[in-house]
Amino acid sequence: MGTITINVDDEIEKEFRKLANEESKGKKGFLGDAITEAMKKWIQEKEQKEISIREIKILKRGFKLGKITYKKREELYAGK
């Protein structure tokens, strides 16, 4: 388990501690759990943003799906 020493704005820290304590009902280790959850969420958001950017680039390039040879749904079943 890692240890991180950080400086946080006093008001943010106060509010974070208050909310984390309320959420966990004061159980031991509540602050570490809350910060771990916040860090996981931040990482997921950043990864999702990267995925979105990559997928948008793919969509802008377009897809070659071949030539459409059927104009009506019934034509798909004509030979059966």
C-alpha cells in the first residue's frame, strides 16, 4: 500500500472529510477509502475520455462496408 503526502485547500479538505465520514458512518480508514474511490473514479474518467477521442477519430475516418446489393428486405429471402 502506498503513502501519498499532499496539500489540499482547507475548505476542500474539510468538506471532503465531512462527506467521507458521513458516507462511511465513521468507520476506521474512511478517509483512505474515500480518497482511493475518488482516485479510481478520476482514472476511469481520464481513460474514458481517451477512448472517446480515439473512437471519434475512427468514426471520422469512416468505414468501408462494401456495396449494398439489396434494395428491399424481401430480396434477401427471394432465393429461399
